[in-house]
Amino acid sequence: MVMSEFDEGRRAFASFRVLNGEDSHSERDQLFRNMAKLFSFVSDRCDDEQVVQYDEALCLLAELVEVEARAHVAKILAPLQRAPGTVVVKLANDDIEVARPLLEFSNVLSDDDLIDIIEKQSEAHRAAIAGRALVTERVSEAVVEHGDASSVIKLVRNANAEIGRTALEKLVERASHDAAIAEDLRNRAEIDWKSLRGEIDSVADRVMETLGEVDGRFDPVTAGKVNAVVYKRMRNRAGFNAQEWKVAYNQVRALTDRK
């Protein structure tokens, strides 16, 4: 069975007339599928020059085939440890129904490739990347910087996503007005919340300062009520112990005294 599929792929691989647009869409689609299937059978035995030849041919065909064929080939290439790099990047930048398996599973995509996609493609692309089996600190930072709620929440929920200091500070900022992000941050055991106390205190300061700018007649009674809400929400979201949050709360209350 494998040999018949292999031979079918080889016969299709030899039919390069389609690269010149000399036959139907269905034949081009079939050639594209068969060539990708053939490569999946022999990828571990191809030398670098042969991989380049596959890459060039698949890239040419990708321009000539329908989205269903591109999606089919993306699924074939996604799990391969070695795959033609240019066509993988090309398909990973395609419509999300084509790109998703590559964004989720392909080890051929470098951090630079993923960051470029995060910056230029859709929120659906970012969400797919956020759920990868391994997300490095650089890629996580790009998701936090450019992503909307869906991709950022997916990233925070991904235990295999590495979240560095810069990304974490941005997440704390976003958590101040997004309860879902805040709740998921609490569930990440590796975060050293004590080291972030200054950043979280600064978020509280900005909240109070913004309220003061909105209404210069911010009276002490209203200020006290708002302080209590800010305190409770921040305490519940970040999970500091009572003594640490008492200090932070007193700093927030001091803002009222200055008004």
C-alpha cells in the first residue's frame, strides 16, 4: 500500500507541465497533494538540495491551487520534523483554515517566523500560536503586545508558554481591567508575585489618578468606596497575602488624602 502511494507521488512529481498552467485546477491540486505526500514519505532521506527542490516546486504550486488543497498540504507538513521551510512559512501566513495546523504544531517555524505572523496576521493566527506545545518568552511577549483577549487568555492558560518579566508586567497591566486574564494569572504557579508588587501598586495608582482626572470633585466618601473596590479586586486577582495587600491598600488610600 505504501509503495503504491509512493509510486503515485513519484508519477505526479514528474508531471511538471502543471507548473506552467497547462492543465486543470483539479490536476494541479492533485499534484500538490501528491508531492507533499511523497515528501512526507522520504523527508528523512532527502539531502539539502532535494529539500530545496521540493520547496521550490511546492511554493510554485501553492500559487496555483485552491484553498482546500493548501489546507490538505499544511496538515501533511505540520507534524514533520523536517519540511521545506519556504512553503511552510508561506502556508503559515495563509488563511487560518490553511495556517492553523502549522501554527499549532510545526517545528520548522522559527521564533522569528512566529513573531512576524503575530505582528502581521489575524487574531486567530495569534491564538493558534499561543496554544503551541512550547511558546518561548520572545513569542509570548509578541502575543501579549499584539494580541486581543482571546489569544492572550489562551497564552496565559498554556502551561508550556514561557512568560518572561516584560510580558508579565504587560499582563499585570491588562489584568487590571480584564478579570479573565487576572484569574488565569493567579493559576500560574511559577509567577513570583512578590517581585511584581511594585508593578501592581503602580496599576492601582494609575486607576485612582485616572478617576481623579475624570472628576476633579472626587469627594472623600466616594474615594473611600472606590479604594475599597480597587483593593478587593486587586487582592483577589493577584493572590498576595493579607499583610502585603494591607501595605498596598494603604498606598492607594493615601491618594485620597492628597485630593
